[in-house]
Amino acid sequence: MTLVDTRTPNPKNFFPGEDHDWELVIGLEVHAQITSQAKLFSGASTEFGNEPNANVSLVDAAMPGMLPVINEECVRQAVRTGLGLNAKINNRSVFDRKNYFYPDLPQGYQISQLYHPIVGEGTITIQVGPDKEGGFETVEIGVERLHLEQDAGKSMHDQHPTMSFVDLNRSGVALMEIVSKPDIRSIDEAKAYVTKLRSIMRYLGTCDGNMDQGSLRADVNVSVRKPGGDFGTRCEIKNVNSIRFMGQAIEYEAKRQIDILEEGGSIDQETRLFDPNKGETRSMRSKEEAHDYRYFPDPDLLPVEFDNAFVEALKTGLPELPDEKRARFMADGLSEYDASILVSDKAVADYFEQVADGRDAKMAANWTINDLLGALNKAGKDIAESPVSAGQLGGIVDLIKADTISGKIAKDLFEIIWNDGGDPAKIVEERGMAQVTDTGAIEAAVDAIIAANPDKVEQAREKPNMIGWFVGQVMKETGGKANPKAVNELLRKKIEA
Ligand code: ADP
Ligand code: MG
């Protein structure tokens, strides 16, 4: 791949050094497990968490004479992902054998695509932020390619004192390898890139993105250079399986390389591993020890070929993706900040859309972001486990909008529903939480407070701000249920009189 620099150096991203600043250059190779029932070349199940070797066909175990048969669903998923990355779809692609020996690879080679991948160049637009003002910087990161390949099995070294076992459940599961151009310039951008890629694939339903289950992992290529200078020598950190670890790995690696260069040394191109316990990367193999994979076209498989109609049909069936959804939410009056938060997770976006259905979008967004997401975050819960449904939250919003309850009482109502469930309107009725708009009742409370505090009434005539104290007293007296606007008006009238 020829390296082209598409970015203007941005001092915001620079790493300080002894004599001058440094610029990070990052390129990511993301492995994403395809969401499909069966493996790439066999009918075995892809279900996660089954007994070791429960999902293994004769093909996956590489029994002699077995032949791979391409799973059309995986081809569709790869093309759909390519379309979601605005990438060039190649109507003809070829599977190659990548030869190496490893105990969890019974074939002795991995079927992959080197020279003719199924998807060519594309782009991922990321929003980096929010900054202190709530603003986002929009950056385009180039995608070099997306190709199909098989996953390997798993060696288990902790099951027996003297032997290693192997679990081939993952062996042959379809992966998409998505290779970025070296366009990423900071840790935040790298995190935003993986987050966005994961979000696009989750919207598409092509990869579940569960990094803790290994369905999404990244090889992280890092180099440093003088800002805007020539590309430096990179190191590749293998198999990073969390976004937080990726940030730590890049930070450690950048500092390590800068230290070497500032002492007059040079960087050896090598493959490294990140140790999350130590927060360090360490060398795995150098360029000299690199494998010779002896790639050649797999003679058991024909090239994958399809026509434009196949691609067009898939394009027509694509769901709304995060960028489009975000633009639509902003057109509905949401701020960039709110829209970005809501679309970043499809389940959150779906929830919000139910709350906002037929209601004030801004109000729905505030309640979803500040109250619901805030509470979920505090409780360490996922939106799927939310004790308050979108229907219930919508009900709360309706009650505020209809002036039945005040914003303050609505918070109490939210908490009641969070803990005990129930229908918002019914709870308000049963517990007498409705706002008192009946001026007679409010007037009685106002009169009582005024009569009990003649000195404060005097003060309030001098200092109109004192009214606030009276409002507080009336609210206390009415259990927070008096309509604040009515209370204010009445107090003003009576005190000024
Ligand atoms: P390989 O197949 O040997 O890993 P590629 O040239 O296909 O090599 O690049 C792999 C990844 O490394 C790509 O994501 C690419 O953007 C990235 N990359 C290439 N050069 C650099 C560099 N100098 N610094 C950081 N990343 C780089
Ligand atoms: Mg590589």
C-alpha cells in the first residue's frame, strides 16, 4: 500500500517532546466477526459460549478431503458493511491461502483475501469530542479495504498440568478485516474510529461488536514523526480487545518510540503485544522474524462474483445509519451534542425515537440523556436493562407538557417508576402528585405564609428578590405540587399590594 498523507497537522493532537513536538500516525486493522448463523465455509453454528468443540464440522476440523463451500449470507454481510462505509464494492474477489502452522489452525492455512478483496476504498466520518464548549471536530478517515477471512480456534493452556487443549468452535467463523489508511492522528481519533465503525456495523447488524467476547478486535499500527514530516517506521500492536486498552497501548507505544528517537535511536519495525496488567507493550517478533505466508489462490474455491443488481438490492435494504440519523435529529431541533450522544448506540437511538414519537423532541432528548442515561450509568446498567421503558418515560413527558406535574415532581415520579414500575398517569393520580393549579388552594397557602411572616413581607417590598423565599415556603407547604407560575403571580400581587 502506498502511503498518502491526507491530513493537515493539528497542534491540538501533538505530543510534546524534548526539542520539538511529535505527531502520532495510526492505522487500524479491525477484525470484525460477521453476524451469521453458520461459518464462512461450513454449516457449523457460530453461537458464542457453547461447550468447547460443540460447533465443529468436518470442514472446520480440516479432515482430509473436505471442501469449503462459501456461505452466501457472509458475502451479503460483507457487501452491506462495505456499503455502510461508502466503499467501492468489487464484483469479483478471490480467496487466497495464507499458510502458517499453529495448533488452533488445523488446515495449516487460513483462507483470506489478499490481492482481490471484496471491498475496496471507503471512508468513515468521525466526530471527535465533545470539547469544553460541547463542540465536535469532524474528521474523515480513509478505509483501504475490507476483506473476508476465517477466524482461528483457541488454544487452552490452563486446563491440564502438562497438556494444552484446543477449542475449534471459533475455527472457520467469518471475519471481516477492515484496514484503515494511516489517517488517524490521536488517541481520541482512534477511539472515535473504532466506536464509529462498531456503531455502523451494529446498525447494519453485520457484527455485534462485543469486544469482550472477541467479536471485534484491532491490530494497532503506531508511528511518530515530526509534525507534517515523512511517515516514520511503525510498530503493530496485535489483538487489542478493548477501546480503553487501545488508548493505553497507543499512549505507551508513542512515548516509547519518542524516547528512542530523542536519544538518537531508530525504531525497529516489529509486532508487539499489549499487556493490560502492566500497561506496556512488548516485542513479539521483529520484521526479520516475520512469517512468509506463501499466499496463493485457494484452488478449492472459485472467485466470488456477483452483478450490480445484487449490490443494488442490498443497498435498497440498508437501514438508516448513524450519520443520517444524527442529521435528522439535528433537523428536528436537537443540538449536535445531544444528537451525537443519542445516535452513538442504536439501542439508545431506538429508545429515544419511541420517547420522542409525537412529542417535543428537545424535551424527549433531555429526559433520555440527563435522566435515563444518567441513572443507567449510575446503576451500571445497559439500556436493554432499563427499569423505565420508553413508553413510561414518554408518559412522564406528557404529564409535564400538560402541566399536570412540575419538572421537579417529574423527577420524583421518574424515581418511583425506576424503583417500582407502574403507569405514570395512574401513579400521579393515586399518590396525589398532580400540580395544584386551583388558585383557591394556592391562595390559602400564600395567605397563611404572608400572615405568619410580616417582617419578611416588609423586606420583600424593599428587595423583590425575597419573593423567592416565599415561593419556597409555599412549595413546601403544598408538597411541591403548587404550580410555580401561579404561586409567583399571587405572591407578587399580594406582597406589592
Ligand atoms: P501489513 O499488511 O504488512 O500489516 P499494510 O501496509 O497493509 O501492512 O498496513 C497495515 C496498517 O498499517 C494499515 O492500517 C496502515 O494504515 C497502517 N500503516 C502503514 N504505515 C503506517 C505508518 N507509518 N504509521 C502508522 N500506521 C501505518
Ligand atoms: Mg498487518
